[in-house]
Amino acid sequence: MGKCPNEFGIYDSMVTLIMPSHLFKKNGGIYVEKSMCDIDLCLVDEIKFLWENGVVTTGSCCGHGINQGMINVTESSVDLMFKLGYELLNVPKGCCENSFIPKTKHLI
């Protein structure tokens, strides 16, 4: 993994995206009032791809070239993530069970 432009605790390289309608509770998602979210620069294109394919994400982190990155999704999106070729991230029970390994490689 190369050097990530997003260091832990420094958010200058994050990108703010407007969330698509399927992420809102009234449309089957989980969000009620939040309409935008910050995404690590490394994951922006991948998150957009997932949203375009109907995945309901609940959080993500690129790992910053230090830790394994993750993309968290709702239970309703788990099967879709598998169909899109994603691998489940092995996390302790009770902690983000619906976390997947991003396909995106870190920016150098």
C-alpha cells in the first residue's frame, strides 16, 4: 500500500458527497436528517459505484495505508456486496459485522 493522503485524525483530503435517495429511511435506508457525508479520497469512486448499484453504506474508512480499509453496509445490502464480488472483513462479533474489504488500492 502506498502513502495515503488521509492521515488518521486529519480530514483535509476527505470529499463531501451528497447521499443518494436510497440511503434515506423513507426509501429503505437508515438516514433521516443527514444528507451529506465525508468519504476518504481513496474510496470516493468506489462508494459512488456502490451507491449507483443500490448498496446502502453506513460508513467507510480507507485504512490510511496503516490498517485494513472497510466499507460498512446494512444487512439488506450484504447479499448485493457478495454479488458485486466483495469479501467480508473478519471483525469481532458485535462490531460492524457487515464490513467488507474495499477493492480500491491506496493512493500514493
